[in-house]
Amino acid sequence: MAGVFINYRTKDHPLGAAAIHDHLARRFGSDHVFRDCVSMNPGDNYPDQLRAALMKSDLLMAVIGPHWITAAEGDQRLIERRSDWVRFEIATAFQRGIPVLPVLLKDTPASATHIAKDDVPADISAIALIQAFEFSQFRFGADLDLLTTRVVELAPVLDELDAPAPSAVSPPHAAASTTTTSTRDVHIAGNGVIGINNGGMR
């Protein structure tokens, strides 16, 4: 069981996703919280490992900062690319009936805004209809606790896990200290991935 799959954009305040991951890993154990750059080892096949974790997840948490929608390369927003990992992960969660919890990062100092249906591609537009959790740096500890409670409500199987001892939480890999970019492109058609090419970016 992968538990919680953390979806985030590296160009959009990835430290928010890192803080949430660390807190949830201490509560549920690192084996039950997936974030790509710390949950995979050097030499792992990125697309295969990521898809496997996603398919086993009980909940996808989409961590959304102020640049989540607008992050772009050239004149194209990343979210518009069919090869965008963030889009692929959310679309797959909806296709497979995995609960999706949007988490809006506030006061970073800019704040993420609620997503409008017209702001995102059709395959993930359902995210606009989901009530988001607002996470503020000014309520950091309290919001982490509230978020953990909501995670358990959406994925009750996680409540059956005993809180691990501190030593049971695996330390982040060295790669966690660097900006993470994927090395693959994915292309989505229907309900699956039909191609992988070099050069993709989260």
C-alpha cells in the first residue's frame, strides 16, 4: 500500500510539499507516503516507479502554490502539456477513482488561488469542484495536524497504521536537497500512457 501520493510542481514552492511529506511520513511511516525525489532510489526507473506508486495509492494530495497554474516554458503553460507529470498524476487518480485532495499553499508570501474549471485541461477539470484545504505558514503546526486528520478521513485505511518510532522514518535521499526534474516525458491517450520520451519536467 502506497498510502498518500504527493503531487506537486517543482517550479511552484516544492518546500511546501516537502514539509507535508515529512510530517505525514512521521505519522504513517515513509513507506506509506510517496514523493518522487525521496521515495525512489538512484537507478530506479522513474516512470515505472511513479506509476506503480500512483496505482497503489489510497489518496492523491495535490499541493498547489501560487504558480501551479501559470508555470510555463516558452509560451506554453506546463499544465497544458499532455506530457506534464502533474497533470498525468491527477488525471490518472480521477480515472481510477482515487480520492484527490487539493492543498492550497497560502502566504508564501503570495497565495495559491482556487482553481477554476476553465483554468485547467478537461481531464483534470474535476479538481475545480473539490473543496481545497488551505495551508498557511502562519498556522503551520496546526494546519499540519488538521491536514493529517483530513487525510485519515479520506483514506481510513491509514488510521489502522501505528505511528512509527522516529527511527522508522527513512531520511530523505541526498537528491531531496536539489531541484528535481524528471527525465521522462509521458503521453496520455484514453486511460493510459502510450509513450515515454526524454526531457519531461515536473
